[in-house]
Amino acid sequence: MLALSQSLQPSGGDATTQDLSDAMLQSIAFMTRELGRLMSMLTQAQQQVWLAQSPLSEACRKTLRDLSVVPGQLFGPASQQTLERSVQANQTRQQFAQHLEQSHRVD
């Protein structure tokens, strides 16, 4: 469409053809923008469903919700790091709790 529009300009194509070409380009641009918005909304909805069904803590869910949408992925690479940090934090809490429990038994 863009090539057609550009080819009509130098040759002095008739105004009706040029107007039709421009209208088609504007329509395609609008549809492309709306399709992008729709895909983003569907990805976010899919994320919400996944998070609602996951056994993650609410803090971890909130962190994942706040991450940017990555085209073509349910969650981007930052989500893996977030989940790993969450797992590490839980393990550290458990180890700390066990250590406290053992130190109370010794006393």
C-alpha cells in the first residue's frame, strides 16, 4: 500500500486513486494499532488467569503483575528472575526459622 501510494505521487495519478490509497493506509494503520492493543489485553488476561491459579504468594503475584508485557510471551525473562528470588527468599526464611528453632532447643 505504501509503495502504491508513493508510486502514484510522482506520476501525478488521479486524486481519487490517491485518496483511496491514503484511506486504505489509514485503515490498515488503525487495524494494526487495535490488533496490538487486543493482543496486549489478551496477554494480560492470560497472565491474570495463570496468577490466580498459581500457588505463589500475593507479594510474588503482585511483582509479576507489575512487570512489563513482553510480546509473544506470557511472562518475560524478568519473571524467571522474580520467581527465583521468591524461591530463594522462602528457602532463606525456612532456614532462618529452623535455626531459631534449634537455638531455642539448645537453650
